[in-house]
Amino acid sequence: MASAVLLLIVLAVYALFLVYRKRQQLKRIAAHFGGPNPHWLVGNVLEYPAHDIPGIFETMVHFHERYGKDFFNWGLLNDHIVTVSSPENVEKVVMAKQTQKSTVYEFIELWLGQGLLISKGEKWFHRRKIITPTFHFKILEGFAGVFNREADILIEKLRTNAGSDKEFDIYEPISLYALDSICITSMGVNINAQNDPTNQYVRDVKRMSELILLRIFHVLASFPRVYWYLMPNAWEQRKLIRRLHAFTDSVIQRRRQQLTNAKRRAGPIDEEDDTGLYTKRRDTFLDHLLNVTVDGESLSDLDIREEVDTFMFEGHDTTTSGIAFTFYQLAKHPDIQEKLYQEIVDVLGGDYRAVPLTYGTLQSFPYLDMVVKESLRLLPPVSFIGRRLVEAIEVNGVTLPAGTDITIPIYVIHRNPDVYPDPERFDPERFSAASTQRRGPYDYIPFSIGSRNCIGQRYALMEMKVTIVRMISHYRVLPGDTMHEVRLKTDLVLRPDKGIPIKLLARQ
């Protein structure tokens, strides 16, 4: 008995010695970075407000203002993250020969699985190769009709708000519009979310994103199993995951059956099945996954669900943020909005409200392109990205070992005053051909950069531009009375804390 106790004491002392030695190594690395002084046990976790999601985001931004472009953030015991926003260090991280997503993304894995966003190594390479053709511009051209049609529905839904002089939240209707668009283009399914403001999927995704952020900044973040079984937020998360997966699984199974039936009949897919959900599109993202083979084998239902869940989330939530925040900026800057309106009239002519927008048509709007780029600079939908080092690299004169998690704050990078004078000012002219402002490749990265950049950026930009042109053709967007109260938060996507209040005035 005594010998067993002695053995336990020796093992405990040895474990403490290893923790101490690791702490000393990390202290030597941290000396090369700024950052707040850590508590000996919980690091900087207590610096972040526990249940104030906008406050968490504001604290992250404040750390950069106070401690510089690169800083060291401590978690529980030796848990830590290095945050870099200087161009030279961002380049070293994103352009490394091998790269993986950071530990933070593991919190999303239970929902999105090992899809393109999270997967690594050979699996990521093969998935990227499989999915890339679905974003060919010829396929995107076919999506233009969907965006036009869904934007027209959005415009009609908002007509009751026009001229009422009452503010309303534009974020929620944009979210429903984006969900309808992504469902039709990616899965061939029409869920009519714009006619159902209480859509369960939208609410579930929004709540899931909040729960993931709260988990990232929880003191037990480094102990996922303990968190998963003990914390009430994790219990709620499990319910949401079951519902989200059930929705995707049902769509995959029905679409698979529909394609099988069409092959048996050797004819086209019906315009709609008896549920009224499925369209006749044969070139959707889901159809491509259902038909592709790897080494002679079809993808499993789990493989397909991983990619569909990923694309649904990234193609719905991020575009919602990009579109809604562009209207936020246009409402605050009526002179820029009117200049954009004039470009729309000049390019499309007297029948500008009825002319269908195509992939080619959108290339004729240089000022629109500048507006969108400046909006994505100030309020990038994905405001922070994370990478894990596969190999050691040198940063700030010290070697960061393999396995180190790195955060790259796009929101902060886009506010570098050395690159963007008066960085908080909304100025589309920064992106004009005549601008003398010079940006490096790592000074503007709204869609990330490197091999893990956003595969759907052309899709997102096309949807954003169609929506903006259609809306500005019909309405003047005015600031709501409480617009000055808007606070930002970032869970998985940058979004307003309580909506974006605007007013609409129909154009005559």
C-alpha cells in the first residue's frame, strides 16, 4: 500500500515537473510577443466576459489595440494561442508547406464533420479536387436565375416596410433569402424560408454558432470530453446537431431516390415532387457529390453530409453577413448609395429593374465592385481564422514549435492604419483603379488566402452583387433610429448583436 502511494506521488511530481518545464518554454516564447499578464492557472480566460458575446469580440479587438499586431494569449494551465496580424507573420503561417485548421475548429467538427472546412492531409486534397468543378463560372452562370428570382421575392416581402418610417431588422430577411438561395443552388431543394420567418434551420444555425463561441472561451475548452458531458450548453448543442443532421440526411436520401427514379425512367427529373421541395436542377452541388466516384467507389452518405452541411453553413451564414452589412454601410452613407444607384441605371438602362442580372452583366459594375470590397474590408463575414503549425516556424525571432495554434484576425488586419489611412471610414475609392493606396497580398484577405482559401468566393460575390443591385434598384436604404446602438459579435461569422435596424423608401 505504501509503495503504491509512493508511486502515485512520484508520478504526480513528475507530471508537475513536465507542466513546469513546458510553462518555462512557453514563457520564453511569450517574451517575444505582447499580451496581457496571465493568471497562473487560467491564463487570460477571465479577461473575456463570460456570457457577453459582443464583449468577447470587443476584448479580442482591444487586445490588438493595446498589445500590438502579434500577441500571446494564455488559456488554462499551458493552453495558449499566438495571434498574428503583421503581414510578414501572416504570410509565414498561411503559406507554410503544410497547414491544418487550429484546435478551435474541432468544436465545429461534431456538426460539420470532416468536411472541406476542417479536413486535412490527403482527405482535404481529394475533397478539394472533387468540389472545385462545382464552382466553375459556367455553373455559377446557372445560379444567376435563382438569385434574381429569390431577390425579387425578398423585395416583395419588404414592400410593407417601405415608407412606413418604422425601422426593422434587415439581417433576418436577408438570412432567409440566403438560405433559400443556397438550398436551391446547392441541393436542388426549395424550402421556402422567405415565407417562413420562424424557419427552424436558421434558428438552429444561429444558436449553434453562439454555443460554439461560448465553448471556445470557456475555462474547460481544453477538456472537450469533460465539457461535452457536464455543461448544459453541450446538452443543448447535442439536440441542435441531431436536428441539423436529420434535415440534411432527409434531403440527401430523397434527392438520391429522385435521381435513381429519373434514371430508371430515362427521362428528366420532375419539376417538383409531391412534397413541393425538389427542383429539376441536375447540376447542383449535391447532385455532383451523389454522382462522383473516388477509385471506383461512390461517396458514402456521411461523406456527402459532411460537405453539404459545410456548404450550407458557409454559403448561407457568411453571405447573409456580407449582404446585410453592405446595406448597413449604404444606409449610413447616402451619397455612396446614390452613386451606386446611378451606376445601376447607367449600366442597365431605363428598364433597369427588369433586366435579368447574369454573371457577365455583373462585370460591368466597377463602382459596385468597389463598394462590396470596402464593405468586406470593414466588416468581413469571417473575421478570424485559425491555423495549426504542422512544422516549426520562426516568428518574431523565436521558433514556434509544430502543434502551435495561430489565430489570424482578418478584422484587425483590415484596419491597419499604415495600409488604410483613417481605417474606420467607409471609402469605396480605396479600391478604385486610380487609388494610390498600395496593399500587399496579406493586407486584404476577406476570403482567407493560401491553399485553404474560400472555395466559394465567386459564388458569394455573385450573390452579394445580385442582391445589392436588385434592392438598390427598388429602394433607398435609410438608417434606423437605433442604428448607432449596433454592436458586433463574432461566433463563427461576424454578425450584429441584435440586428441591423434600417428604414426603406421606395424609389419612384
